[in-house]
Amino acid sequence: MSLCFSAGEFACPVWHRSANAKQVDIALNETCRIISGCLKPTPLNKLYPLVGIAPPSVRRDVACAIEKKNQESDSRHPLFEHKTVPGRLKSRKSFLRGTKAILDPPPKERLRLWEEHYLPPPDFLKPQEHLPPGHELQWPVWKALNRLRTQVGRCKHNLAKWGFKDPSDTQCECGASVQNMSHTLECPKCPNTCTLEDLMSVTDAAISVATYWAQTI
């Protein structure tokens, strides 16, 4: 948050409506992949719940709403009581005309926008601004746990799909015809089996499965 998001959001009420604002998201998405250990194909609506940070566009929108509230209520603000002029270009979206002041506390507003625009699947972790269960585990296990949660990992099926492996070599060492992410949860060679629900709540079985696959997926 202090090293990457603070830089990526600096003065965002000024530039967040730019067509190039999403270019900043590329770097912030990569930061979240480093935090969680997730791979690039991981959907964004699954990535951000794993790091406990609202998506960049949501955070920018809330920052702008806070700035709008300050502009309307704080006499020290440079734009206090400023009257905007009629726009001449449709491509220009004025901060004064297009931004609404925040009404709820910022954390509540971020969660509302997060759930509205980036809601993860029903069986996944709910949006929350803190790290989910399992963050205290060792890094290899935490990384494997998150890849199992998102079902995006380096199993043989995915490696073949991404062009890193011969498509004819997707058989699991246990003898199963295809080693995909679903199979990793119930592979006979693994000491335990678990479900997606176990992974979300980080049960002992989920930790055992993540530990087994930590150096593989």
C-alpha cells in the first residue's frame, strides 16, 4: 500500500478520468500478483479479494468523491464555491460536473463499489479490506493455496493450454488421464483431499493439500 498504491493513486482526482488511467492498473495488478503469488491469467475479481485491497478504479473513484466533498464543504479548498463553465468538448469530463461528493465513510463506499463492479463468484472469498485466512502461512504454501483457490495454477493441463508443455503429456503421476486444477484437490498421491470451501476457510486438509503442491503448481 505504501510503496505501490500510494504512488499509483497520487493526485488521482486530477487524472482518473483520463483514457490512459488504466495503464496504471497494469502495474498495480502485477503488484497484487506478487503479494498473492497468483499467475497472470487469474481473473481480477478473484485477485483483489486475495490481497484485501479494493481494485484501483474503485479506490480512485472514492478518492475523487472525498475530494469533491472537500471542494464543496471546505472553504480552504482552491475550488471552493467555484462555478464550472459549460463544456465545449464531449471528450472532456469535468471533475466539478461529473463527480459526486461521498456520503458514506470511505471504507463502506469502497466495499459498495467493489461488490457492484468486481463481485467474485458466490463460492469465492467476499470483498474485504484485509488479508484473507492463510496469510500467516509460509510463502510457498500461501502461494499454492491462492492458486488452488483461484483454480489457476501450473498444472499440466494449464501448462499445455498456455503452450509450455506438450498437449499429449497432461497425465498426472497418479495415473489420472488429465492433471487439471480440480484434480489437484483429490489426487490419490496427495496425503489429503479438500474442497474449494476448505480452501476458502483454510482447514487443516486445505493446508495439507497446498503444502503438497507448493513446489509444483
